[in-house]
Amino acid sequence: MTTLTIIVALLTTVQLAGVYGLFFTFSNSVLPGLDAIDPEQAVRAMRSINIKIVNPLFMLHFLVTLVTGAATGLMLMAQSETGPAIYFFAATGVYLIVFMITGSQNIPLNNALEKNTSTDYRQVWAEFSPKWLRLNHVRTFLCLVSVVLAGLGLFTWNT
């Protein structure tokens, strides 16, 4: 059971770090890069990104992190590793907030951008980018907190 727990704990930590890296990249290069180009091109590019990111590999990674995080906490509890389990449960709880922000805020903004038929791309982009980026900064920070919590879980674990 310990080997499986180690594998799932490491998988959880890597998954959290991967999502953190994705959001960090969006906050620090993708959206600033799109903000620097013609708004019509930015809208078209973001629409394309929003379509392409919904792929099996990303969705599996994004969704399974909740499962592996909770499973790690449960496996650690079963091994009487309460401290590390609490860190993994906390990491998963914080990640759940990220998941909820994504579903309730970022995805609806993406969907509204996709459905917007206005040809005033400057206005469309001005309404989309700042809101989406602020939310992404929050998701980025929360993912970083999740990674740190998972790291603390690994660090405090008496394997």
C-alpha cells in the first residue's frame, strides 16, 4: 500500500504543479501576448485556444487531480499518517476552489466570448481579457498554494 500511496501522492503533486504551470503561463505570457496584438486577432486566438484546450489529455489531467488528491489523503489516513493526509486534503480542497472558479467564472466567460457576434473586437476584448485575467491570477495563486500544501504533505510523511 505504501508504494501505491507514494505513486498517487507524487502523481497528485505533479498534476497540481502542471495546472499551476498552465495558469501561470496564461497569466504571464498568453493573455499579455494577446493583449498586445490587434483585438480581432486576440479574440480569434482565444476562441481557438478555448476549443483546443478541451481535449482528453487536458481534461483527464484537470479532473483526475481532484480524485488523486482525495485518494492520497485517504490512503495516508489509512496508514495513520494524519499530518501528511491533512496537507493533501487541504491541497485538494484549495484545488477544488480552483475547479469551482473555472467552472463558474472562466468557462462562462469563454462561452460568452465564443457566442459574442459583435464586430467591435476592441470592446469585446476589453470586456473579456481583464476579467478573465484577474480570475486566472486567483486560480494561479490557489494552484501554487495547492502545490505547496502537497509538497508539505510529502515532506512531513514518514515513508
